[in-house]
Amino acid sequence: MARARLLGGLLFLACVTVVVAADADTVFYDSFETSWEGRWVVSESSDYLGKWKHEKSEGHDDYGLLVSEKARKYGIAVDLPKTVDFKDGTVVLQYDLRLQSGLECGGAYLKYLLPQEAGWTPSKFDNSAPYSIMFGPDKCGATNKVHFIFRHKSPKTGEYIEHHLKSPPTPVNDKLSHVYTAVIYPNNTVKILIDGEEKKSADLLSRDFEPAVIPPETIPDPEDKKPEDWDERAKIPDPEATKPDDWDESAPREIEDLEAEKPEGWLDDEPDEIDDPEATKPEDWDDEEDGEWEPPKVPNPKCEEAPGCGEWVRPTKKNPAYKGKWSAPMIDNPAYKGIWKPREIPNPDYFELEKPNLESIAAIGIEIWTMQDGILFDNVLVTHDEEEATGYREKTWKPKFEAEKSKAAEEEEKEKEASTPSAFESFKEKVFELLYQIPEISFLAPYKEKIIEILGEAEKHQELTIGALFGIGAIILAIFYSLLFGGKKKKLDEAAVAKKEDTVTADDVDTSETTGTDGTGEIAQEGESQGAHKRKTRRA
């Protein structure tokens, strides 16, 4: 029977290895490879409406505890198998965190809770549950830090005070898994690590925390009051000084420069801006609804070449007679007593301490408000062995981080390739830059609109681009051909016509003479007259 009970106990321990590791120094470990339900308990408080889920981390099969909704408050807690006492030695608090949607405003920290009052259960967890340490990222507005806050009970007053780490490290705000570690040593030192790299080290009893654990020995006397005749002015106006008779307080600081002359070429009648001559009234402009249309203004091109336009105004210069308002010179105050401060008295709450009284922790709670979803908690660890924590980082966090980092690099490379234009696109862009300059050539002015129209269509339809290039090239060649050879052809045509006229005229003369011999002298005379007229015209 005893053996059966032993075997049953071993089976039970095997089932909960996800929670409590086999190593004696490991107090608590949860990899979330199985559902958290039954171990972690959601707060029953009505303030916490956010839904926790057991989900895989994006991109691989590693599970975690997921914040699944935006703009919600979340509350969940788990009891530790045993209470952790900081007097027992080094304590390591560690967990993985992945901000799959980033973190713009919200918390992602853990609270390590004190032993609660009798009858308390994780279901009663809320923001009033006292904690010993709060650790982890928090970001919203000006806040962007990895908190390390510990609550310390004053041995003098019995009051708990929160002590915040000054200048804490900044959390990593990408969408990869990161591991946050706090190591509290018996020598009062705390180290904060991110991804195994030390980011901050501080003494729990030093001024590294605000407020410091050990209060000041003296404090200002709250009953002390500044005397009415206490003079804190180090300097005073000289009571014996008088304003000089020639001191003119009415003189202006600047006066008109009478030596200035209007620059030659100044265009007095030209405004700085003129109506845009190329602007046209939009077709859908309604004078009744939109008012009278006025063309936009553009800089006056005449003013660009001239020294200035419009009415010339003489510039001003500093007034050499200006002295300003007179005031008496300052002298040392003979009644000066310094800046008053209340006297110091012994601090009734002062105490000396060699080691802080860090409170034991008995549970872990996550009590956050966040505007982002996708926050994934994983591999929550509490141990006394720093090397054990390092081992967990190497075995659990590092492989998934490397996989996520590699995948992110691949996606970034793909986005870069997608955003980088191809060789053809780059070539086309350069070609179009050149082509859009062609319509500005003066002799192509009659064809400007057509060329721009073709270029516009080519940019809209990539499949037309090559055709457009050839089409524009053909147009340009045709224009050049017309300009180069059109004039020559016209001259050749005129020469041919002139030659033909010469030939016809000679024939007419011969025919007329022949006809005149046959007794048609009248016709011959007429032809001779016409031929003479034509020859005269050519000579002219």
C-alpha cells in the first residue's frame, strides 16, 4: 500500500513538472506548454474584463499566457509551491515576454506577492493585494522603463514604503521574444538583465532608489518659520544713485536711416505678386456658391531680376542716442542674510540597517491595464540558482528568439525587395524624367500636349510603356525629318516649277513666231508679250 501511494505521488509530480522543476533550487517554473487553467486563477474582481488565453507564440509552436484583447484590465495569479525568503540566499526572478502587437500604452510586469491574510486565494487577487517586488516593462506617455520596485517595512514606524529603482533600463519594444531577469543577492545588490545582458546594477540600501530605504538622520523642523525681517536679496538698487540730466528715456531704440538710398532699378509700380497667367477658372466653379473666382497669385517675374518691387521704404538703424529706461545700479545688500532654510532636527523615523527587510513572496500575480493585445508571458521562473536561470534562457528563450529574429530579417528583406524598384522600373523612371523635358523644347511647342498625354498614359499602363517610348521616338523623328528635309523639298519643288515655266515660255515664243509666219501675227504678238511678261517677273 505504501509503495502504491509512493508511485501515485511520483505520477502526480511528473504531471506538474511544468510548474515545479526537479532542481531543488527551482521554486517555480511554468513553460505553459499545457493549459494554465488549474494552476493560474483569473481574478473574480469585476475590474478585470480582459480574457486570458493559452496560445502559441506567432510563428512557432511555443505556447504562452496571452493577453487577447485591447483596452482591458487583466488580473490573474498563481500560488507558489513554497514561500520564498530572501534571507535564504540569492533569488532569481525571470520570465519571457513577447509583445506581438508592440506596446504603446500598458504594463507587462509581474507582481511577486507577500503571504496574504488567512483565507486569501488567487481568485481574490486585485491591485490592493500587497506585494514584495514588482518587476517588468511598463510604457505609456513619458513612462518607458523596466520597473524594479520593492516594498519595505520601516522598522521604526511599521509603514510599508515603495522604493523605485532610479534610471531603470528601457524595455525592448520590438515584436520578438525577450527574457527579463532580476537577481537579488544577499549582499544587497540587485542586477537587471535583458536577454541575459546586464543593464543595471544597484544597491538596495543606496540612493539608487527613490526614496532611499534608510531615511536621513535629520529633517527640516516643520515648526520653524522664516523671520519677517529676513532679507534674502544679495543685491539691491543703489539708493544714492540718481538719473543723469541728459538721460532721455523717450528716445526710440531704432530710427530711420536717412543715408539710405533707393536701389537703382527698383520697380515702384510693380507688385511682389501677380495673378497666375496660366491659371484657369475650374469648370465646376459656381460663382453663386463659391463666390467670385480669383486666380492664384504667383511671384512677379519682373521682381526676380529687379532689386525690389512696390513702394520703397527707408530702412531703420540703431539709434545712437537710445539709452532706454534708467535704473539705479545694483550694489551689495548690507542686510543680506542668505537664503533662509528651516533648522535641522533629528529625524524621529531614522534607523540604521545593514540589510533590507525584503518581504517573502508566496504568489505571483499579473495585474495590468493595456491598450495592446498580443502580450505573451512565458517561462515564468523563480529560483535560487543563477546558473539555473541561465540554463533556462539558453534552452527555452534563445532558440525561439533566434528563429523569430531570422524570420523577421527575412520578412524585412522581402519588404525591402518589394519596395525597391526593379532594374526596369529604375530605367523607366530615368527615361520618363528625360522624356518629360522634351515637350519643353521650344520648337516642339505645337506637340507639347500630345507628348505629355502619351507620357501620362504610358505611366498609368506599364504595358504601354515600351510602345509609348517608340511612339514618342517616332513622333520626334518625324518632326526632325520635317524640319531638316521639309525646307529642302520645298526649294526643289519651286526650282522645278520655275524650270518648267522657262521651258513653256520658250516654246510659246517659238510657236508664236511660226504662227506669225503663217499669217497669225496677232497671236504671235500676244504670245511674245506674255513671254516677255513672265521673264520680267522672274528677273524681278
